[in-house]
Amino acid sequence: MPAMLDAVVVGAGPNGLTAAVELARRGFSVAVFEACGTVGGGARTEELTLPGFRHDPCSAAHPLGVNSPVFRTMPLDRYGLRWLHADLPMAHPFTDGTAAVLSRSVAETAASFGPRDAGTYRRLVEPFVPRWDTLLRDFMSLPSTALPRDPVTLARFGLAGLPPATWLLRRFRDERAKALLSGLVAHVIAPLDGLATGAVGLVFALAAHARGWPVVRGGSQSLSDALAAYLKDLGGAVHTDYEVKRLDDLPPARAYVFDTSPAALARIAGFGHHYESYRYGAGVFKVDYALDGPVPWTAKEARAAGTVQVAADHEEIGTALHAASRAGRAPEVPFLITVQPSTVDPTRAPDGKHVFWAYGHVPNGWSGDLTDAIERQLERFAPGFRDRVLARATAGPPQLAARNANYVGGDIACGAASGLQLLLRPKLSLFPYNTPHPAVFLCSSATPPGPGVHGMPGHNAAKAVWRHLHRTPAGRAAGERVAGERTEKRA
Ligand SMILES: Cc1cc2nc3c(=O)[nH]c(=O)nc-3n(C[C@H](O)[C@H](O)[C@H](O)COP(=O)(O)OP(=O)(O)OC[C@H]3O[C@@H](n4cnc5c(N)ncnc54)[C@H](O)[C@@H]3O)c2cc1C
């Protein structure tokens, strides 16, 4: 390790690793320090239940990962990353045995909403489909990290997405579209009547039409391992089992980049009350299952989907979200997000067996047990589910927070996705990656564009860091070295 590093990154989640890669590939010396024994943060894989059953304790479905503007610039396939697609990205079954679907095809999705809503859906999403890559990059670079490449499409998207999701739902007449779209908004635990929640639903839908909602072959850990291996090839170092409690725990560096919660950063860097107004949101209660066979969904579409949303209608989703995020109680009938990776990835479970996860929303810090309510809800849509359970591993807010300090009170979004904080986080600032100290930066999902495994907060923060480093003589020298190597390669 050089006596003075260019950058030290605290936390090896998708955003910490992305920030480190982005700096290393611009010629800066980087070392990452991670509290856990393995890299990955919210993108890991473990045998949580029985031998041979490989579960993703956190993220499993990757609509934002496969579409990520920054991951798509990295040669992660060379380091073992393989996206695996189910026949359908997502399905939303109903109690009558039918389902609405989110398909790669806009037409198939629209048709599943029924004749009264099919045209409305097509008119809503079709203008954005051909411009998706530019739109996503522009959207994920807000508020100020890059000038929009297509400001007109971004503005049109803003008109459709900035109002609350409840406004978007009013365009639809039947339950099928309303339930599926409400469920999409709930993926970031946003209240349906919150500002810009329409955009959340649209982003997930457009992501499916563009590149699907895949899982990672071997588990989400393979994505993190690919990022770490690429980083090491670029000369970066990764240190695990190293919890950072004070800045003094870290080696000398020109910049410090934190893939942590704002509260942890303030504690470690001594920023006092700087992030005190930052709010954490509802938590989740998650169950990982080892199953004797596939989930016996009544709806055939659910059997063909990677992700399945579980709620009878959009009101059930709204009530469950309201209970967990506003009323401070666990929902009696939880809205479930479920993923069934082994339907497409045979490496996850022994022959004929399956891994499956489901979570519902609960109040921040809640310490009860939602298992029975989750399984009662599953039985409504997949009768006989309980008979297939070989083993289960449960994790509520206290366990999730103990596993990863970023999930404060079990909030898997590392900060409430409500009010202005959905878009402008962790403070109302055009420079959200900067902190009170000019050499300290924040890159976790508490910064824009927020939660999910896509690395864009890490990429955006790295830009702020390399601007800072270029202002120092050593930073300029690193930049000139890379520019020189590129010219040599071109010659
Ligand atoms: C149950 C669950 C299901 C999810 N499902 C999905 C999904 O299907 N798809 C999806 O896209 N997203 C999903 N997510 C969200 C996704 O995992 C996160 O948004 C994403 O991982 C955030 O990345 P990050 O790098 O900001 O932080 P994290 O992934 O949380 O990583 C932060 C890292 O920093 C480390 N760290 C924290 N403090 C310190 C310290 N003081 N010293 C050293 N290291 C420290 C942590 O140990 C951790 O490894 C899910 C999350 C959970 C918990």
C-alpha cells in the first residue's frame, strides 16, 4: 500500500465497490475497508437454511443492475457475472387464479391489464421505450452530476412521474393495472401518495421492457465478487472484517468515501448533528425458504416469473404500506415481494428443490414475528405452500440491522423514500455526495438515485471525488498517467 492513498472507501456494498472501481480505473490508488467477512453488502449469497441451498439474504432480482448505466460500462462478464432471465420478469397474481404480468413485451403487459386499460398503458410507456438508456442515465444523474443528454424526454418523464403514483393510477380503470403498478412503487417502500412515486413505478416497468428483471447465476454474491475482482485487477485493495469506527482507523488518504448510512458517517467523521434531519423509513421482515419443490402458485404466470408481487388489490398494498410506514404497526395482511431464483438458476438448490424469499413491510425497529402473516398471505395465492417448506430463516429489523449497519432499524432503503427525500437525499443539496469535510464523501444508497443494486450513487460520488483529487498535484499526476496510457494504447 502506498504511504498516502488517493482514496479509501468504507463499505464494500455495490456502491462502495462501484466508487472504488470508478476511481481505480482512472488511475487512482484505492483501498476498500469492509466490516463483514465478505464483500457485497446488500448483494450477497449464503447457505442460510440447509446445505446446498444458496440464498440471497438481501437483493435477488436485478432490474436496476442489468440496466445500470455504470455496470454496463464494466467488463463484469469477464469476472463471472451472468444474468439469468425467467420467462416473465414479474407477475402479480390475483385470488381468482389469473395474473397481471410485467413482461419484456409492452403489448403482452398491456394485454394482461385487460381491454379497458391496455391502450392507456401503451400510451404511457411507449414514448419512453426507444429512449430508455439515455433517459435512465439522465434520471440517475440527477440532481447535478451530468447535463441531461435528452432534456426533452427527461422533462416528459418528469411530467408523467413527478406527481404521486395515486395520480398515475387514476388513469387506469381496472384493478389489474392498479395492483401491479402500486406494487412496483412499494419496491422502494414509498407511500403511493408521495411526490415522484409515479416515476418509481415507471422506472421499474421500463426496466423490464428494456432488459428484464434477472437474477444472478450463483446468487447476487457473484455480482459483488465480479466487482471486487475487477477492482483488484485495476490495482485496488479490499480488506474485509474491518469495521471502521473512527477516521483514525483508516490509512492516510486524499479522499475518504463512505458507503454507510449518514448517521454512521456523522458518528465516524465527527459531523455532529449534520445529518440529524435525515429520516429512516419502514423496515422489512424477510423469510428465506428452502422448498421441496417450486411454489405452487395457482396462476400459471406466477410460476413462470422471477419476481412475484403478492396482494389481492392496490388497496391492500396501500393499507399495508400505511400500517408499516405511518401507523407504526405491522400489517395484518402484508403486501409481499417474493423472488424465486432457482426457477432459472440450478446452482441455487439441490435437484428438484428450490430457494425462495418473501418479505413484507413492518415499522422501523419492529421486533415481532411476521412469519405466520406472510405464510397466510402466500397460501391465498399458492395453496399448499406450507407443505413444501423444508426450512426457513427469518430476519426482522433487528437482525437485518445487525447484519448490515446501513439497514438502520431494518430500513433496507437506507433512508425513507418519501417526500423530497425520495429524490434529494441525504440533504436538500445540489452536491449530495459532499459532506462538511472537503475530503470526505458519501456514496451509499442514502444519496441519489437511491436504493437498489445499480451502483449509480457510487458512480456519481466517484465523479465528485475525482474532481476533488484533480485539484491536488498527486490527483493531477494520476489523471495525466491514465491519459498518457490511453494515448499510448490508441497509438
Ligand atoms: C431484504 C432485502 C432485499 C432487497 N432486495 C433487493 C432486490 O431484489 N433488488 C435490488 O436492486 N435491491 C434490493 N435490496 C436493496 C439493495 O440491497 C440496497 O439498496 C443496496 O445493497 C445498497 O447498496 P449500498 O452499497 O449503498 O449499501 P450496502 O449494500 O448496504 O453496503 C454497505 C456496506 O458497508 C458496510 N459497512 C457499513 N458500515 C461500515 C463500517 N463502519 N465499516 C466498514 N464497513 C461498513 C456494510 O457491512 C455493507 O457491506 C434489498 C435489500 C434488502 C435488505
